[in-house]
Amino acid sequence: MRIPSGKIDQNIYFVAVDSVDLKTKKTGLTGFTVLRERNGLNRAFYTTPTIVELDSVNCPGLYRLLVDEDTTIAAASDAEEYVVHINVAGMAPVIRVVELFRRDTTSGRTQLVDANGRVDVSAVAGTAQTPRDIGASVLLSSGAGTGQISLTAGVVAANATQIAGATVNTAAAQLGVNVVNAGGTAWNSGAITSNTFAAGALTAAKFAANALDAVWSTTTRILTGGTNIVLTKGTGVTGFNDLDAPGVRTAVGMASANLDTQLAGISTKTANLPPDPADASDIAAAFGTVNANVGTMNGTVNA
């Protein structure tokens, strides 16, 4: 009998006879031991020999052994002999020899070879192949023709015509990019600390509406020149530290809180003054006469 290399579902048959008379058929036997050897190597007992009695009534003494251990021949061999020694108490030992051979083709498969010697492979390592399957070790050849890829030093040179299903537009942004470095320097969370803007780069048109108003309203400002602020006529200025009434009095040196009272005191002092400058000269002349008379009196008393 011949068994293909690697098959483990083939059976061989033997007849069990009495170990004494060597002719009486033995039925109901169990507990067999099977010693095997392949091509002079790997001699060993079957771990779990599978032996089945066919029919003790219609064919007494007929058994079958499943050949399912060490059935693969060496890689360099085309065929090897395989022997088994079957034994059990009360039975004459049985020896069976079979041939293990390497098949030229895989069972159940047909190779399709075209006129150019090309072979259609339906499965690789037991895995069914589809037109898109490419093995991990396939070597790609560089080319510029239809269906080819330009390769240089393991780098694919590709001209993209679409991005996310849309035709590439060189005039508009189509990709969102997370920038790690800017000008060779690691990006610092969007902060600009040392670079400068070119002249004319920042103009009113470059800022969104209300952007500068938002900046102005976030902190306290200090006006340092007369041109910092221009008010429309009729528009008031609020927020200054205005002087209250005591503060105004202190600033102008007033002791009383009533300006009318202060002005009335001045009026009292000036009400008796001559109505015109000419009367003032008369007063001066009168004072001169009085002074002269007083001087005469002093001279008389002293004499």
C-alpha cells in the first residue's frame, strides 16, 4: 500500500489469529501496542493507536489501524518505507509495511499555465488569494509607465491628483497641518517672542472688526499726550477723580463753604470808598493836614 506523505487519515487492515495455533481468528481484542519506524528513523510506540474491529460475526478477526503518526517523509526524499508491528496478548504479532511517497501535485488542485509559462495561483500557504493580495516580501520594480511606481532608494515618488476625493487645487489650502517647527525652530504653543514683523505688515485692514477695541478694553490705559484722545463736541468724559466741594475750597484757599458770604465781606470793606479816583486825592490831602497839625501839637507839648 502507498500513502501520500503527510496524510493522517489512511487505514491499513490486518487479521488477528491465535498466538498458539496461528489460525484461529481472534475477536473482541483491545489494548493493542503498535511499534512504528520510518526509513530507519524515529522508532517509537504509537501514543494512542486507533484500532477498530470491523465485524466479529461476518468477518471475525479483521481489524484496521489508523496510520496517523510520523507520516511525513524527509525533504530530500521522494518516497520512504513505513513499518508497524502490532501486538496484543493472545494474538500472533502482525507486521505491516507501507510506502510513504511525495505527490507531484497537490490533491484536488490543478495548475493553470498559459502559453507564456505564467501560473495562476489560487492559494498561498493555504490562504486563498484575490487579485489585490500582495505578499509582504514582494519586490517592487521602479517604472514610469501605466500602473508603475517610480522608486528611488526605497522612496515612492508620486504625483497626487486628488486629496480626500477632491482634485488637487494648488491655489487653495486642502490639508490641515500641525506645525512642529517653524524655520527650523520648535513651535512654542503659537507664541512669538523674538521675531519681527516686516514694515507695513500690520495695518488696520489686517485686523478683524473690533479686534483693537477688544484689546483696548482689557486693561488700564495711560494717556501721555494731548493727541491721545479726541472728543466729539457735547461728549462728556467720565471716570476721572473729580474734586468735591471741600476739595475745591482747599484748592482755592477758601475758609468758608459759602462763596456769597466771602464776597459780601469784600463788599462791606469797599462800600465807603470814594465813587471816583478824584475823591481819593482829597482823602490823601486831608490826611496830610491832620498829620501836620498833629506834628505841631507834639512840638508844643514837648517845649
